[in-house]
Amino acid sequence: MDISESAKSAGAIGLKAAVDLCIRRPLLILGLVCVGLINVLVGTSWEDVAFVQQRAFLVAAAVRIRTTFQPHEQECPAWFSGMYEDLAPWKEKGSISAQDIEAALPGAAIHFTIIGGKLYAKEIKPCFPNRARYSTWGLLQLLRYFPGQVPDVDFVFECNDYPQMVRPKNPADPTPVLLNYDNREGKIDVPFPDWTFWGWPDLEIARWRDQSHRIDRAARAGLKWIDREKTAFWKGAAWLNEARKALVRCTAEDPSFLLSAYDKSWGNVAAHETNFTDARLEDQCGYRYRIYAEGSAWSVSIKYGLACGSTMLLVEPVFKAFYDHGLRDGENCLVVPKHPALCENMRDKVRWGNDNPELAGGIGEAGAKFALEDLDMHNVYSYMLHLLKAYASLQDFVPGLHPDLKIVTEASIRVESSDFEKRDYLLSEYPASRPPCIMPPGGETEEL
């Protein structure tokens, strides 16, 4: 080995040691040293180090510094206790049985089992593009973020749009248990975080960790609430829902209607010609009000609008995501009735807000706080962990390895992904620098 090769090897070893130190010792002063040390080492040996990415390490160091100022233990948002309402059918029944899981199989897309911190899965039916892959990736990142804390658990998961499960008419029959993205009245699907928290590459929407910061930065750098356009904004696939069509129609018929609603459908050629660059979420914060209107079912769009700090106007929703437990009409959003006339009802809300800017702006600020704090990724992972713990506490059987389930790893997901996804979306989490949030009293896992 010549001198240059020795130097490269030493640089690689030094960089790995610096990285290990930064990951394990999240102290403020040491965090600052880490950033400088990594930069120095990167400058001498970066091109020769295959096991690391500069951006990932610098971000990790920054996160370590930031979390130094945060308490090591904090209580979860109070609305987390809503998960116990979602699991009530099985609490009342007394347990989750293998028969309950089997009864949900006809409506499921994936069968998951977690044993000893490893994830096993079997596809039952296909989902919309990327949903299954990114939801699976999210589970792998949960295992990384809270290593050794996820219980052994067996469940089935749906990754299309509609809740399906209902209570059996005969109490002696199995009560089907299905994790899903959403729920609605009359159904008992258990809401779970959706795939977009780990990104939606089809629409070039970044991981929530990154996208929320982009939106927040754009909102802070832009106009204050009082200086924004005095209208309510919406853009999306109008064909999916009559309420969306009505909003677009009202905008077209009367541009002074205090509404700015525009169709931007997947099938729209113009949308694909621009690669959705004219629909960037961080560029949509110039309005006092943002509209949330469901599509064919629930929609992922609400968190992006909330993060803007605009006052969120919810067109009377039917479907509920896991975070809907935390949405409060008049506190962090405003619910707009669909009947008797949606557009008139929407205009009334906008007029009220413009007449009461301090109140309406305060609702927008509370909405942004909800999106950026209650739904930061530490809390999202905490919610996933607590829900799976509560679920596991109800299982009346010990999860075992099903012969038709295969182990899933980050490598097995990356191998089927594009370079674009590997670079910007499929990024591995580091173990959390603080424990999961503590569940609020009144429904602890042990009680289940």
C-alpha cells in the first residue's frame, strides 16, 4: 500500500469514527465538533468512502444538536388517546384473535408480521403505485428509529382508499381487524400513518420530514397571514368528488367569489408536461385560506395545507385519518357544511375570517403548530409504536412465522427502486436520540 492509499484508508477510518461518535453522543458542544470534524474528513477522503453520504451525516449531526434542547421525555399530544377508541371493538371483545385477522384477509393488501425486530410480509393484492412499498418502508424505519421496542405483532394492512371492516352481527363471530389509512362512521378499520410520510415520488412530494420544513420555510419567508390573498385556495383532481367539482365550477363562474379552486388531475397532460412543478406545495402558501376537500375517499393533502399557516377550511369530511383525532373545529381548522350550498357556505367562512382576522389567523397558526409539531416524525413514529403496542397487548396468541411470509429488508426495497428514489426518498433513519413520547393518561396500553 503506497502513502496515498494509506492516507485514504486512514481518512476513511477517521470518518467512520467521527460518525460513530456523533451518533452516540448527542451533546451540544460535541455536536458542533462533529460537524466540523466530518467536514474536515470529508474534504480529504470523501470520494473514497463508500459507506456514507455526506448529507445524511450532516443532517444527523444537526438533529443531534437540535434535540439537545428538547426534554428526553415528553408527553404525547392528548389526541393520541384516540387510538384506544379505534381499538375499542377488540377491547370490548376481550382480545384480538388469529380468527379476527383471518376474517379481515379478504379486504387486506398485505399481511405483516414483526418478530424479534424483523419485518415479514406477503402481498395479498396490489395497491395504487408505491403505496405498499412506502408503507413497508415506513415500518422498517420504525424498527430502526425505536430499535428493540416494537413488539412481536401480526396484522393485515390495506393500502387503497376505502375502509371496509364492520362489526359482526353475531357477537360470537370473529371481529375483523384491519389497519388502514382511514376510517369512517360504521366501519372499524384502524387508522395508521399513510405512505406519504415517507414521500410520494410520483408527484415529486418529498418525505414529510423534508416537505414540512420546505413549506414552513416558504410560509415564514413569504407574506404574513394578514397580507395574503383574501381567498380560499384549492388545487387537485376535481373529477374524484362532487364537492371538488362544485368548487372549481364556482371559481370559473365567478372569479370574485372568494374562491380559487383549480383542477390538476393526474390524467391532465399539462400536469405531466410540467412534472407538477406548477403545483409545488411550498408555493401555495400565499392565501389566507386553504381548502381540504376529500377525493374518492380520504386525502393526504390536509397536512400540507395546515403547514402553510393558512386557515384550513375542511369541506365536511366523511373519512378520518389517524390525526383527525387532533383536529378541532374553531381551534385549528374550520369545518364547512356541504349543504344546502357548498360554495355559499365556503364564502361565508371566508367573509367571517376576513371580518375577524385575528381569530381566523390564530386558527391558521394553530393549524401550522399541529402539522409541524404534533405531526413531526418523532411523534408519527411514537404513534405507530404505541398503536402496535396496544394492538399487541390485545393479541391472544403468540405471533409466529407464516411459511408464506418473506423477510423484508431495506436492501430488498431499494433494489426495486430508481436512483431518484434511493437518493431522495429511501433514506434510513438513525435511532431516536430520545424515547418515544409518553401516552396521556386515561387509556394506557396496560389497560387494554
